Amino acid sequence: MPKRRPLKLLSGLSILLLATSLAWAATLQVQLDRHRLTAQDTLTLRLIADGTTSGEPDFAPLTQDFDILSRGQSKTTSIVNGAMSHTRQWTLELAPKRIGTLSIPSLSFGNALSQSLTVEVTEANSGDPETGSRPIFLEADADTKTPYVQQTFEYRVRAYFQDEPLRATLSDPVAEGATIERIGEDRGGEEFVDGQRYLAIERRYRVIPNRSGPLAIQGPRLEAVIPETRAGRQRDPFADLDQAFGGSLFQGFPTMPGLGNPGRRLVDRAGDLAIQVRAQPDGSETPWLPATSVQIADEWTPSQPTLRVGEPLTRTLTVTAQGVTAAQLPTLDLGALDGVQVYPDQPQGEDLSGASVPTAIKSFKVALVPTRAGALTLPEIRLPWWDTVADEPRVAVVPARTLEVAAAPSGGAAPSPATDIASTTEPTESVESSLDAARQPRSPEEPGVGMTGFWPWLTLLLGLAWLGTLLWWRRERRARLTVAKPIHEAQDRRAASLNAARRQVEKSCLAGDARAARAALLDWARARWPDHAPQGLSEFASRLGGEASGDLLNAIDRAIYAPPGEVWDGAAAWQTLALWLGGTVKDGTTRTADPLPELYPRT
């Protein structure tokens, strides 16, 4: 008996191992819906595994020649003559990546391997044999094939449809060693290609190469479901009834699932684009800034600067560059200043969304407070950059400027302390008199002298109490004035800033100067919301609300870079801006006709 138990355990283990090996030795079959297709068609692959299985097959070998568009699986259990069988099926939709003879490699699942197959991929056939038009196709190009490192260039892809698609999906281009960002909205319209009308959709991307050398941009993939136009397409089940009843009985009847036209799924790819990125030229200055245009504007608040010792004024330097992003713009070196205190603000950068070419703006605001009278020289400001159009170095310069600082105005005489001294003299003298009277010896012949000695001490206490009350009152009054004065001063400064900025907006609009109007609007916004000022006109428009404000402010941005022949109607813009910016501010708390709501409303 003891010897049979190990035999039973060994036989049971053998049976278990045999069952496991049979399960993992499940057979794999590969089925294809076609062995010949065009580059735009898709291929359906079915992988069938018989037996009890677990896990997932390895589909990675397929990605060498195909894109896996979709994947699904199902399980089937059947019983025939008392015998149970299990089947798992994976269904993949594949899109070929190239033309030629492509291989479906052997797929592995556990210990099982499927057979390998081949597929013939030909050129995309025409959608209409008579006209030769293609149902869909993609085209991609770039505005330059030889950019510099860190130079921004535009990559465009256009999708063409012979008929409006039922569904369409366009992937993004991919490039190793570059940053690709989609810009703007898709543009649509009709175009004629080889005499055929197409619905064209254009999508734009901003590409910034991060290193020099060859750069390969892999074209995006377009997946579209188009209406089926082939003769063998599924017939409408109500077509005969419509014809029998004059073609109107089932007109507009909803399509039943599974009976309508599912459409034809097509895939197309834009060709890969080879870009040669040039390195930074030898001898070029640092920081490296490749652009098509760079300008620096020097503005003052107030607009006609008058320097006086102790009185602040604000200088704003605005860098406007085309062909770069705001993140690429460097910080300006303002140089050393003698005889003036400098209080710089945080630089504010913004990418303009309404410009026809990539345009960035960066503002540097600094407050200057002269400390001595005389001549004040502001040094020259230089910003080197590389002109990618002329392919040569350039420098944007703000010339040196000498200003005359006037002496501080002579102030009025300080309040005399005579009044305070006089106000405290009387109680002090009373106290001295009382003390002297208390020090005099009593005359023994004088009756009642011991009773009168109590009054000098009482007088002393009353005098000290009165003096303490006077000092406390003066201190409280001074504290109230100290607190109220900065508040009123801040309100007055805010009101003055709003009024000055509003006048500058009016002046710039009436003069037709869109750039100055933009700067003045941002100054007004900073005075209006000093703690959370908008960074640009687009954010300013969101504070105002409504599409009209966005259209008007975007028009100002576009006018800055408009061709020389176009004229911006600043007077018409001011008629609307005058309502938005409100009337003249009377004080720190009162404003007339201000339509902008408070960020934190009072309840």
C-alpha cells in the first residue's frame, strides 16, 4: 500500500502536465480577407486559436509593414457529441505602410506559431475609371527644407476628398529631434487637382528643430470612411418599394442597422519629408535668435518723459519678432544706470494667434526713480538676431538717450512744534506750582494746614491723567492719518494711471497707430487689474466677454503686421473701446460707465 501512493501522485502529475502541454500547444491559424490590395485599402486579419488558452498573442512583428488600426477578440465554446471545444479569435484591421510584397510574419502564442503569409500591395487605384480621380489622398510640404537649428518653420498637410467622407481621422506628423505643435484651426475649401474637384482640408504645424543634421518628418496617416460607389455595394432594401410607389413612400426613412451602406474604409499617408537642419553659423552672437523680423519699441509713461528727482516714470521696451515663439525671445540687457533707482517688472511674453505668420511679443517694463539732478544717460540696448530670409546677422538697436533730471521741488515748511509745546506748558507749570506748594513747610500758627496738604497731590494726579489723555489722542490721530494716507495715495495713483492709459488709447486710435494702441490697452488693463493683469489682447478680450471684443482686439493684432497698403480704422475702433474702457475716473472708487465686472463681486 505505501508504494502505490507515490505511483498515483506521479500518474496524476503526468496527466496534469499532459493537459497543460496540450492547452499550450493550441494550434494557430491565420486568415486574410484578401491577398492583394491597394495602398489605400485595409486588410482584415483573423488569428484563430483552438483549445483552452490564456494570455495574448504577440502582434509586434506586424508593425514593421502594417499599422494596426483596430483590434478585437471573441471566444467560442461548443459541445459536439458530448465533446467540449474552445476557440479564441482575434480580428485586426491592418493598413499597409508601403507598396510591394509585404510579409505577414509568423505570430506566436504560447508555444504555438502561425504560418507566415504574403500580401501584394499595389498603387492606389482610381476612384472613377472614366475620370481617373482618386477618392482620397494626402499632400505634405514645409516652407523651408534647410532651416537653422531652433528656427521655426511651418509644416502643412492637405487632405483631399472626392466626396464628403462619412468619417475621417488624421494623425499628427512625428519627428525625432524636433518639437511639433499644431497651430490654428483647419482650413477647408474646394480645389481642382488635375481638372477634378476635391474637398480640401489643410492643417498646419509649427516645427522647431532641436539639433542640427538630417531631420525626417514622418507624414501623418488619414483614415476615412467614404460612401461606397462600387457596383457591388449593398442595395437599399427599400429601393424597390420606393420605385413601385413612385419613389416617395420610404423617402427619408431611417437606415436600419446592418442594412444601410456602411461605406468603404480607406487609408492614405503623406510622404515622409527630409529636412536638413543647419547648425548655428560660426561667429554668430549668443543668444541665438533665428527670425524673419525683430523690432524693439521704446515707450514711456507718461508719453513725454519729464524726469525729476524722486518722481517715478515707467519705461516699456517691447520686442516684436516674426518666425519665433515667445519662449525663444531672450531677456534684454538694460545696462548699468548711475543716479537712478531701477525697479524692473517681470517680462511678459505672448504668441499672437491672429497673425498670418508665427509672431511673438515680449514686453519689459521698468520703473525709474532719479536720485540726483543733472544729465542721465540711458545706454544703448542691442539685441543680435539672425535674419533667416537674407541669411545674415542683424542687430535690433534702441539708441542711447540722455535726459535732463530736474531737482526736486522745494516743499513747504514743516509744521512748527510750538503749538505742541504751548499745549503742554500749562499743565506742566500747574504741576510745578503744586509741587512747590507741597514742598513749603506748614506754619504751626496757621490753622488747617494739615488738611490742605491733600489737594496738591490730587492736582498732580489730575494733571498727569490729562497729559496722558492728550498724548493718547495725538497718537491715535497720527495712526489714522498714517493708514488713510497710503490708501488715498494708491487710489489716486490708480485713477491717474487709468486716465492716462485711456487717453493714450484714444490718442493712438485716432492717430491710426495699432502698435501704440495695443501697448496702451495693456497698460490700461494692468492699471485696472494690478494683481492679475491679462498677458495679451486675447486674454483681455476674455475679460471683456463676447465675440465682438475678440474680433476687435484681434483686428488690432492683425493691423500691426498688415501690408503697407492696408489702413486700420482706429477712429471706428475707438468708438467701441471708449464704451469698454469707461469714462474718466474721478477718484479711486468712483467710475462712470465702466462695463467690466469686478473679478470678486461684492455680495
